[in-house]
Amino acid sequence: MRKNKTKKEKIRYIDDGRTIADMSSVSAGRNRWGSGTVSTFGDIWRTYWRAVRMMLLPTLVAVGILSVAFLIVALIFWLA
């Protein structure tokens, strides 16, 4: 006593090497003007400065290494 079921179409995915995905079934997304963050300006500002403080030391180290490398190269060419 089975009812006749229609056979579900099996989807085959073929990789054609493209990097852009098919976004045709995705809805339009958020409204640009209607929705936004619920964070206050103070929260955003604190988060920004915490990120800046976290990256300050690595940035200074990188600038120091580049400066030392530049001075070494300048000395080599100045003495040559």
C-alpha cells in the first residue's frame, strides 16, 4: 500500500574552476539604512583602541627591523 512517490532529482555539482559562487538563491540581504549595530559609540571606540593597542608593539617591532635593515644597506653603499 505504498503511494507512488515521484523520484527526487539528484543534484550533481560540477567544479568548473571558477572562484565565484552562484548567489542566485540568496536573498537581497540587509537593508542598508534600516538595520545597524546596537552598540554605542563608546563600545565601538573602546573596541577600536583595544585593537590598536594590541597591534602597536608588533608594528613598532616591524618598523624597527625595517629601519635597521635600511641603515645596514645605507652603510654598505656609503662605505663602498
